[in-house]
Amino acid sequence: MRLKLAIIAAVMVVATACSGAAAPPPAASTQADIDLTGPTALVLWHTQTGANAKALQDLIDKFNSTNGKQITVTLQYQGSYTQLYQKNLSAIQAGALPELAVAYESFVADYMKADVVLNLDPYVSSAKNGLTKESLADIYKPYLDTNRFPQFGNQLLSFPFTKSLFLSYNNEDILKEIGKTAPKTWDEFEATSAAAVKKGPDGKTTRYGWAITINASNFNGWVLSRGGSLMSADQKTVAWDQQPAIDAVTMMKRMIDNGSAYVPKGFDYQTDFGTAKAAFVQESSTGRPFFVSSFKQPINWSLTNIPQKDPAKAATVQYGANVAIFKSTPEKQLASWLFVKWFADAQQTAEWAVKSSYMPVRKTAADTDTLKNAWKTDTQGKQAFDQIGSSVPEPNVRGQQDIRTVIEDMLNAVVAGKVTDIPAAVKAAGVKANQILKDNQ
Amino acid sequence: MTPVAVRATRRRRILAENLLAYAFLLPAMLILIVFHFAGGFAAVVMSLFKWDIVPGAFRGLDNYQTVLVGARAEEFWHSLSVTLTYTAITVPLEIVISLVLAYLLFQKMKGRGIYRTLYYLPYITSVIAAGVIFNWLMNPSYGLFNQVLELIGIGPQKWLDEPRGLLELISGGALAGWAAGPSLALVGVSLFTIWHFIGFQVVLFLAGLGNISSEYYEAARLDGANERQLFTKITLPLLSPTTFFVATIATIGALKAFNQIYVMTNGGPLETTKTLGYEIFHVFFQQGRIDLGAAMAVLLTILILLFTLFQFRVAERRVHYG
Amino acid sequence: MKHVALGGVAIVIAFPFYWMLTTAFKSFFEATTFPPTLFPQEFHFENFATAWGDAPWLGFFRNTFIIAGAVTIGELTTSILAAYAFARMNFKGKGVIFMLLLATYMIPSEATLIPNFVLVTKVMHIQDTLAVQIIPFLASVFSIFLLRQHFLSIPNELADAAKVDGAGHLRFLRSVVLPLSVPVLVTVTLITALGVYDAFQWPLLVTNTDAVRPVQIGMAQFRTEFGAQYHLEMAAATFVIAPVVVIFLFAQRYLIQGVARTGIRG
């Protein structure tokens, strides 16, 4: 009897809990022009740790003390990106979302299932609180494009926050030693990598050309640099399962087999680059300080675009996360937007770029003393900045996280020697990815 | 007293005992019902609906169909086979090793305290910290494991990044497919698990050994029993409640395995370490498919339930309670 | 012979700790040379300071100790009572309730995270507190099961003697069962406290601010997105493990004493 009662009680608890799940307030139409009266407290969920977290806190403190509208932003660290997603997913069930959260594009697409993400278009275009035409044009187009979601009526659902791009780290000392320059095309890259290989007296390789980092974004970068595209025009199927990908994967396999490339674990590519165990690493521009800290002796190095099929039409992949605003009250929404807008201002984005090594989101950030001074020592930071225009966003469709796994599994299978027919493996991955897209419609 | 009065007294006593027992159970049951049973019940509910980020239409058993024979069948059965392999590797080894170690440690001997402390160390190390250490030991470029392999003339291995089977590697690629055996990565995770839990099981066995009255041993010694007979005729039977407990807990733990995977490999490489526990987490919290994750969780619970019932049926008959 | 076997296993088991400790003292460059050095060439004590300065560890440790203390005391109490009922009392539905209990233990906790999160957030409103990290763990099927196994093995003659003396269940529990169960009680205490010390998924989900977060979140926080600092990770792992080792060394003594005592009295 007691047991029955207990079960009934448990059912009721669960039922109450579930019934109220995921019921966000109705969408506010145009509330971008209201006035803020009285204090507004906001919470921002993020993933930054260590020095970056301190830098972010400094900027937040500055905003809190200077915004003049009694807006207070509180930072809350919520783990890695996947852990942050996990928290947001749970918070959606309980109706306990923060006002703002850092998010990848595919996260935003998922959250939109629950219709909890604020459309920023009315705020951007608000005469009173928005951005001027010039100011909007000053933000790099690919950084805005990635936050527009074709599947949700092309709305602007998030705003650039921690941006970077996929570039080639080149050890210039090695290049000088073998009489080469940083390769511009993939053919040059392959030849230069082979030339950089050095073997010890025991026949073991002591220096490789290329330390390969297996990652879906990097794969996307290879495809883009070979003139391929990632999604079909209607966004219903992937487009990376074509010849550019086959060429890229075939080259990777060929270079592993002939001993000019290898796959290090985790972040070891940084150490290997720093100890001249590899001449090239292709990675995010944001890793710069970590590379530098692994240099035992100073190394001459450069940061250039990844090799291309046609350097005149250079393209690479855009990395990094954005910030989304969740629907709440008109006041909190506006206050959140004002913070996001402030953070993307030239001065702030420059400061954030210098302290965190992410890319500034505005062109005019280059005119700030902050960046000019920083680039005197961080020459590679300037080299990366000059490539932003060539960076292309990754697909922002639902299911992209699973598609990433499909791509990475395919690459890892090739590396492990489990694939005999690379074109077939690429095509098969494409079929799997298209099924994921279909399941997520 | 009349027979009626006796019966009434007995009834009252039984009633009193019943009430007292329920009172003893109440605090624990309250917490368990609210946080475990209700949660499990909610999982059953979630598995009956379309629940993709947000709850949708009632779908009956459709989610189970998707998981068992539909679009998710391949990954479900794959992770189930990983789970069973992992359980088959870890549980028997853990029990045998820890039983032997505990028995040796229980003897009066010099340095017993030091040994005990050393053996407990892995278990008292948090999984996250221990996972960090093992990742470091198994690092393909800078790790200690490869250094040891080099000393005995074996080439460097990729350990947690190696999707190829153990037997495939040993046979130089001759054995493939099913015969390739568990991936080296899964072997690595299993080594970590055994290392981590040995101390835990040694603790349990030691407590069990402590509960065996020394009089039994003294009596047997007087009867002229030797060490080996003491172990097989007294220790093993009298320790059987503990052994049964350890076996049950270790099996359930292995079938639910998640933390080790989360810390060590995230299910990779090529999903060769993706246990069902990790798959459920992945479907729930990385794909937002609460419905399918819940269905998988219910299926895993049923599987564990069957395993445990089997263990109870087969083993408890042989378990000897004092 | 025995020492060779025990010693050999001990070395294998303890070596990862040696490796952790020595790596924690190495410089970044020494930690990433191959073949590795078995002993640090120079000691970099500042690694610990750097790792310690990276997160509000002091608060994390305080929170963890409060949570672990509360959970251990509470769980021990509820588990002793329940286990005693299952082992030594007769009541209606005993078998069914025990199986139900075991069944709840089999539910993968990943499946109950979301319902429990909704419960503590929407119904109980205790998210982001220490309490939310304590209350759900005030009972444990594992502990009940373990204690039941040991209570069952207490000789029936003792219970009969107590009954003749007119002792009720509470008195029998207090004066006979508990003193006879010291080793297993120490074991449960240890395992419970360690379980709390190790908790990660639930605290991550239900806490938002460092003020109430436990130590494992600090450990997780340590891994950055773009680089791994093995020597600093090992330094952090060292001081995360250290308090447990110290506490264990104290508990270990009682454990042996407990074993010895029951050996004589049993």
C-alpha cells in the first residue's frame, strides 16, 4: 500500500515536472526600441578557462561599470562546449535558461527546436539600439553569415564571439634549411613535406613534413581549399563528398604511407612543432600562444593560409563560437543585445583578440592601438588577421555535430589502414551524413 | 492465556515488527523513490514519446523499434557488444586478482599496512584525475607505456587512439573482423578500470574476511587442516556472501560503464570503446534525442536486471550465510 | 615469496602515482621528451603554485568536504536502518521491496539526470546550492546491499540470545550488530565519501557558480581548449588526490583495528 502510494506520488512529481517543460514565453515582436528603467541582471554561460576566463571577466567588469544603464552581466563557466550544450538542453527541459550563452551554430539550430533563441534582426536594425550600416559592414561578412540560419527563415540567431580560422603553421627554419618557402598549393605542400623528412642513423624518422590533426573542421577546410563546397544549395544534402575530399584524403593517406606525415595525439602537435619534429601543422589560429609556449628554443615560424588548389581563390574554414541570446523579458533581451553589441565594438573586440588570441570580428579593430601594439610582437596574429576574408563558415544545420563524427570516423579509419577504397569511403560517409540531415529535418 | 489471546499477542507483535521495519526503511526509501525510482519511471515515460529536444507526440513503442531494428539498431547493437566485451574482460579479472590480493593481505605479516595503502591508492584517486594520469602514461609520443614496449623490443603503440584489434595487432594484421578481438583502446580502458577498481574490491573482500570468526580457523587447525584446505573449506564458503556481492556490483558497474569512457576516450577511436552507457549519454546529451536515449536506457536496465536475476538464481543458492 | 608477489603488484599499482608526482615537478619540456626521464632533472615547485592559482581551489575543497561529510553521515544512517530491516526483520513485501531497490540501482544514471534536474530546479528550487548536491545522495542502494550482506552473516544465535534477554531491535542493532560490523561500516564510509569526492556529472549539471562547486569541476576546468600542459595537470591531480590519501591513511588504522577487534569477539 505504502509502495503504491509512493509510486503514485512519484508519478505526480514527474508529471508536474514534465508538464511545464520547455514552455518559453511567446516571441516578442519588436521590442528593440524600449527604454531600460531600473537595474537588469544578466547571466552569461561560457566555456573559457585560465587566462582567457580572466580576460573575459575584465571586459565584463568594464561593461558593468560603464554601460550607464544599470546592466550587470555575470559570467558563469559551464565546462566544455559539449558540457555547456548538455546544461542548456537540461535547462530547456526545466525552463531555467540563462539570458546568454556561448554556442556553436549547430547548438543554436538544436535550441531552436524549442524556439528559445532570440532573433537578433530587429535589434540589429533598431534605429535606437541597433548598428549603423557602416558599423554592420565593418564586421567580417563570413562572421555574420555563419549566424544566419537558412532553415529558420534566414534569421540572425547568434552573434560572433570567439572566432578564429584554419591556417598553416610553418617552421621557417626548416624551410630555409631545405631551400623552400611556405607552400601555396597542395602539390607544393606535398613536395616540401617530403623534402623536410629527416631520418636518424637507425632509420627512424626524426622529423616529419606534416603533423596531421584529424578534425572535421580541418577536413572541411581541405575541401574548401580545393574548390569544393560543404553543403548543397538547398541545405538538404552535404556537398563535401566529391572529388576535392577524395583528393584531400588520398593525399593524406599517401603522405602517411610514404613517411612524410603522421598523426600525433591530442595537443602533441604543438610540442612536436615546437621541437621541430614536424615542419607543418594545420590548426586553428587561436592556438598561437600554446605553440609559442612549447618552443624550447626560439623558432622562426609563420602563419599562412592552408595550401590551395588555386591560391587566387583562396578559401579556408572559419572556426569558433558565437553568443546566443535566449528569449526572456523585453528588458533582459534588450540589455543582452546591448552587451553583445558592446562586446563586438572595435575597442573591445581588439582587447579580447589580444588577450585571448581569437580573431577580432571587425575590420577597423586593426586601427586600434591595442592591436597595432600587440602585432609588433605577435606578427603571426597579423598574418592570421589578413586571412579572415578567405574564411568560410561551416554548415549551421541540425545534425552537424553527428556529421562531424561521421567525417572523423572516416578519416580515422583511413589513418588506421582500415580503408582500401578511399572514394567509396568518402561517398559512404556522405550517404551517412545525408541520412543524418534527413533524420533531423 | 487462551489460544485466542496468544494469537492476538502474536498478531500484535507481527504488526509491531512490520511497522518498525517500515519505519527503518522509510528514510532511505523516500530518497530512493524520489531521486532514483521516479527518475527511472520518467525515463520510461520519455521513451514512449517523440522527445527531440522538446516533448512531442505519443509514439508507443516506436522508439524501441528504432533502437532495436530501425535506424539506430546498428549503433545500439554495436555498443551492446562493446559493453559485453568490456564486462567479460574486466569482471572476472578484477574478482580473481582482488580475492587473491585480499587473502594475502589479510594474513599477519610485516608491511601489511603499507601494501594495503598502496593497493587502495588507485581507488581513492578520482576517476578524472586517474584518467588524466593514464592518458599521459598511454601517450603515443611521450608516454611511459611505449617506453616500456621499446625496452622489450615492441614498436610504439597508439593505445587509446588505436581502433585496431588486439589480436589483429599481435598477428600483424592476419586476424581481422570478429577475430581481431577488442581494440587496443578498449584493452587500455579495461586496464585502467581493473587498476582503478582492484583496491575497491580488495576493501570489500577484506571486510568480508574480517567478518569470518577466527574460531573457525582455530578449530580447523586443531583438526589438522593445511593452509590450502583452510582457504577452500573455510575462507571461500564463508566469504561467498561477499564474493557474490562483489560479482553482482562489478557486473552491474561494468554493464553501466560510462565514467571511464567519458574520461579516457569519449567512445572513440572509431567507436570501439563506445559502451552502451556512453551511447546513452551521447544520444541524450550530445544529440538531444531524449526519446531514443531513454529507450536505450530502459533496454539497458532490463538487460542488467536479467543478468542480476540470473546471478541471484545461480549463485545465491550456493552462497553461505553464517 | 608472498612478499615478491605482493611487492610486484604493489609496484605496478603504485607506479602511475610515482609518474604523476614526478611529472608534476618537471618542466614542460622535460615532461615532453622521449624517452622520458624517470626522475626529474630539476624540481619545479612553481608548477603547483601555477596550478593552484588557476582556479578557486580553496572554495572547491571546502564545498567538497561539506558535501562529503553530510552525505556520508546521512547515507550511513539511512542505510544501516534499511539494511537491518532487510537482514534481520520480517515484514510484508520484503522480497519485492528489495528487488525494487536493486532494480533502481540498475538504471543508468545518465537516464535520470534530466528528470532529476527538472525536479530540483522546477519543483524543489534548490539548484546551485550545496543542498542539491547532498539530498539526492542521502540513501544508497549499494550501501544497503553491502550492509545487508554483512548483517545477514551475523550468527542467529546472537539474535536469539538478545531476544531472550528481552532486547528490542534497536538495542540489538546498537549493542550487537553495529559493534560487530565496524570493518564494513568503515568500508561503507570510505566508499561513500569517495563517491562524493568523485562526483562530476551531477554537480556540473546542477551548479552554476564556483561558490558551491566541488573539486572535480576544478580538475575538469583545468583542461583548456587549445593546449594541454601535462606537468600542470599532474600537479593539479596531485593536490586533488592528496587530501583523500591523508584521510585514508587515518581511516586505514581504524580499519585494521576494526578487523582485529571483530576477529576476537566474533
